[in-house]
Amino acid sequence: MPGLGYLILTFVVLLLLVLFFSFVPVGLWISAAAADVRVGIFYMIGMKLRRVPPHRIVNALIKAEKAGLEISIDKLEAHYLAGGNVDRVIDALIAAQRAGIDLVFERAAAIDLAGRNVLEAVQMSVNPKVIETPVVAGVAQDGIELRAKARVTVRADINRLVGGAGEDTIIARVGEGVVSTIGSAASHKEVLENPDMISRTVLAKGLDAGTAFEIVSIDIADVDVGANIGARLRADQAEAEKVMAQAKAEERRAMAVAEEQEMRAETQRMRAKVVEAEAEVPRALAQALREGRIGVMEYLMMQNLQADTAMREALGGGQRGGQPGGQDQK
């Protein structure tokens, strides 16, 4: 069975070759040698063992060598192991070299590891970016609201990308500057007649301090007149004062009602005392009769006098106001 043995041997040899070429990047080594980049094949095998894709590192190294950059393969591998984007860093270094921007590998790697797009930053340094702010509302001293929109042209500052604030800070600072400039204007007409006063005032404040950008210019794209905030505030103040006055009037009315109720209660209490005092008169008369201080005839004369007085009062009350001209009959 010599034919079967040759077949098995051929299969084993092919399998070993497939495993060898799948593990050993011979093609990549040949490409590097053709590009005059000296990378040993055993070093590539070591990268495989360190779980670093050799093609990512070697292709980036070839690109750097062809661009005239002197970067060691160890730095590229260390940057990849740190979680960086090797291709983007190399592209940024090449773009910076072509644009005449002083950028070294260490700074580019730090910018990339900080989470910023270093290639976009280099491109923004060459070609400034325009940031459009949302509509910012401010109120002039005459109470008229103005709504402004600004376009901020910024250039990336490579030296401040690490630790510098981003676009949101620029937008917030510009918005604050627009509001303060409108608020310092004596009249909204001044801003409408000369909108570039906002640009000059805001640009002079140095709003790019501590940010990753350099403000090139600030342009006011649009200014619109909003509501009359001053009139609205005065109306609200008048309404509030009206409510307060009504509340105070209601308080005084309630106090008057309470005082009236107290007076009525006091009147009833005094009437009760009068009734109580009148109730003592018959007792006093009876006591006087028993003790002999008054006689029966005196008591009868007093009763007649009271009856005569009651009759006179009744006659006078019935005829009062009944005569022509409203005069009382005497």
C-alpha cells in the first residue's frame, strides 16, 4: 500500500504548510522587505503571540517609512496595546508633516488615547471649522428681547487638545457673551443697527482660554426681535400688586365683620343685663309691700301712672308722622 502512504504524507505536509502560513505572516514579511522596512519574521511571530495583529503594525510602519517619519515598531505596538488607533495616528503625523505643523508621535498618541480624533484635529488646524450656536435670547435695558444666532470659526490647537475643553464649552461661552452684550445695550435698536458690536465684544473676552480651539472669528448670522419682556414684567408686577391689594382688602373686611359680630354679641349681653335688672323690679316692689315701706294706695297710684304713661306713648307712637307735612301732634 505504498500509494496510500504517499497520500497521507502529502496531506500531512499540506496541513503543516497551511498551519505555518496561517500563523507565520510570510506575505507580510515579503511586503515589508520589498518596502525596505526591516521587520524580522520571528518578531512578527512574537506579535502574534502577544495578540497584536502584525498587519496593523507593519502596514502603519511601512506608511510612516515611506512618508519619511522615523518611528520605531515598539512604539507602534505599545500604542496599539494601550488601546490606540495606530493608523489614525500615522495619518495625522503625515498630514501634520505636510502642513508644516510641529507634531511628534508622543503627543499624537496622547491625543488619540485621550479619546480625540487626532487626524480631525490636524485637519481642523489647517482648515478651520465653523460652529453654529443655537438661538440665544437676551433682553436689552429697554425691556425688548432679542434673539441672535452666531457662527464661530475655530481652529484646533494641537498643544491644548489634551485637557482642553471641547466645542460645547465654546458654544456656552459665546452664548453667555451674546446675552451679556445684549443686556448691556441701552436700547435694542443699538444692537439692530450695529450687530457687529456683539462680535467685537464677545471676541475681545478671550473665550478660547482653556479650550482645545483658537477662535478665529465670531459672526452674528441673524438677529430677531422677540417679546417685550419689560412690559410683561410690569404687567405681572401690577397683577401681583392687585392680588396683594385684594388680599389686604379682604383681610380688612374680615376684621370688620368680626368686630361687628363682637359688637352684636356685646349688645346682646347688655340687653340681657337690662332684662335681668328689670326682673328685679317686681321683686323689690313685693319686698317693699311686705316690709310696709309703701302702701297699697301708693302701689295702685304707681300702676295707674304706668298705665297712663303706656297709653300716652301708644297714642303718641301711632299718630307720629301721620299728620300732613310730617309734623308730630302735641
